[in-house]
Amino acid sequence: MQIIRDEHAGVAAVLRSIDLMLKRGPGDKPERFFDVLRAMLFYIDEFPERKHHPKESDLLFPRLARAAPELMPVISRLEADHMKGEGKVRELQHLLLAWELVGEPRRQAFSDAAEAYLRFYFEHMRTEETELLPKAERLLGPEDWLLLDAAFSEDRDPMAGGVRDPLYDRLFSRIVLTAPAPIGVGAE
């Protein structure tokens, strides 16, 4: 459960950073602005969507549904969120590219979609953490935990305490070193 919470915290940090970047806008460094946002959206697609959510959907949710069938409406809603998540990120990536290439007339479409996505994702994580994880901690047995611990320990998000993968060093460096403070350590 701690790995799930740590990964949620890592995603939340990136989501809050996207919000801060939107509030700041491109300013006089639009190349840096778009580069950082693209990297953040790629991170969300690469880690939470492709590695974190499948473990929840394939391993945690079925075990919890068996242990607490009354949670099926919540689990179904969260699973539907997982099914929509990748498409929502791809839509944001497209809208960001449109804003970057077409210009200011496309800014509002990206901003509106990004704000809706942030609300969607924060609500998704809040639901998991308040409605599912406490029950999982109480209801799942030792065999469930052995399997879940092993699965969630693999391919952990490097932003949430996972092993640093050199393949992603460039991505994380781009986010941290390019984004302006307080998001990253880049120049204002």
C-alpha cells in the first residue's frame, strides 16, 4: 500500500506542477514551457498509465472485489477511469502540440482540458486512497499481500522511490532541470 501511496504522491507532484506551469504560462520562454509540459505528459503516459494502473486493475481490484463485493460500484468506476486515462493523456498531448504549433487560439482548449484532467485524476486518486486502500489493508490476506507486494515492487516509478532507470534519466532531468522554480530548478 505504501508503494501505491508513494506513486500517487509522485503523480500528484507532477499534476500540481502542470497546474503551476499553466498558471505561469509560456512567458518569454515558450520553447522551455512546451518542452517541460510535453515531458510531464509523457511521464504520466509512461508510468502511471502503463505501469501503475495495470497493476491496480489486474491485481488489486479483483482481489478487493472478491473480499468486499459491496465495493464493485467504486471498483467499476475506477476501472472505467483507467480505461479512459490513456486517451485523456493523448488528447492533452495533442492539444498541447496544437497550442504550440498553431498558437494562442488553441491555448484555451488545452487549458480547459488540462484543468478537467487534473480534477479527474486527483478525484481518482482520492477515491482509491479513501474508499479502497483502507479496506484492502483490513480485508486482504497474507497471500494477497505477497503477490501485491512483489508486483508493485517491480517497475516502480523512479519519481516515487523506484530504482532509477538510465533510460528515463533524460526525461526526469528535462522536467527537473528545465522547469522553473518552484516546480524544478531551472531559471525563472
